[in-house]
Amino acid sequence: MKELVSAVYKRKSVRKYSEEKLTTEELAKVKEFLTQAKPLVPDISVECEIVPCSATNCKFNAEYCVIVYSEEKNLWLANVGYLLEQWDLYLSTLNIGVCWYGMGKVNETERNGKRYAIMLSFGKCEESDRKNLDEFNRKDVSAFWNGNGYAEVAEIARLAPSACNSQPWKVVEQGNTLKVYREKGKTPLLSNVLFKHWNKVDIGIFLAFLEIALESEGYTFERQLHPDTDGKRCVLTATYTLNK
């Protein structure tokens, strides 16, 4: 995924779109990448449907929305976040704007044995990129990363987006091992139920950013995923054993 690293530095959520339409070739690329994005958990079946934005409850003036359904297995929401963030970044390389739409509602909450997970809007926009790192409102690395052996990786990974900019992750270095935790919490901007849902999507988004960062810095790794639980305040999600 390291080919997406350039998009990490410029990607932003786009809520205002232009009247310009995607070309047939651009839409074909969008659809193709949806089928090619690398899953976090390969045995979870995911179904994506692209529909006109006007056919959804999305309040933005985007041209399209992608509606995502998934099997409900362990880490299913993290898998959705991991998959769709690659797609989000890829669209940025095409100068197509994207925004995760957490308030999306659909008529079919289940389809083909899969549960509705999330909706994203996308379309042409006048300005889809950030111009410099000062435009990112993110935590300092020291606020979520315990250790200083992988500073370059941490600086890239910290740019990951999240619901209400909650950034619900923690990384602990142990020699050549990174342990990634999902931190639970709440925000006055979302209901507890919705935030809990997004919280699990967000950790998948972060893992995508982390792996892009590792690959771009020349690391190979073995990843171990851990069962997701709701009982603890800080949940171990993944362990990475690194080599370079």
C-alpha cells in the first residue's frame, strides 16, 4: 500500500463538491479499486454499492455515495475502515473528493446476509487536497505513541482521520514490536451507540495508515490481530513484529 503514501499528506474530508461530473473512465477506476483494495480480514465478505448521492440521505452535494455492507464477524468494522480508507486515499490521487458520512441511513439495513456498515460521499470538487501539514488538526505523536524508535512511521500514521477527530488509538513500542490499542470514549457530537460503531471503524482506518507508513519507511512486518472486546477501556487490536 506504500504507493498511497503521497495521498496521506494531502487527503482531507470534502463536504462541498463542484457541478463537474466524473468521467466514464474515472468512475471505472473508482469501481475497480473498490474490488482491489486489500482487506484486513480476508474471510469477511464485504459488498459495496455506488449510487447517486440524491438517492441517499446524505446532505452533501456530492455526485455519488458508496454504501457498504459487511458480514458481522470479529473485527468487521475495523475491516471496513481498513478497506475503505485505501479507497479514500486512492480517490485523492485522482483529485476526487471523499467524505465518510457517519449519519447515513439506508432502507436496507441488511443485504445478502450482510449488515449495513457505513456510507461515503464522493465527487469532483474545486479543492480536494491540503496544501501543507499545518492544515491537519491531529494529536502530537507523544499523546498516543509510547516510544521513540519509529518516529518517521509515527509522524505519518498520526495523520489518520477519525470520527469527530477523536483519534481513538494508542501505540506501544516493545523493541521491534508495535502494539496497537483501540481506546474507547465518547463525544458530545455523537450518540454513544453511533460513536461505538465509528470507534471500531476508526481503528481500521488507523491500521491502514500505520501499514502505509511502515511500508513507505522500508519495514516488512508480521501482523497478529486480536479478538475485539467491549469490556475494556483500552482494547488491544493488533501486534506488529517489524523487520527492516
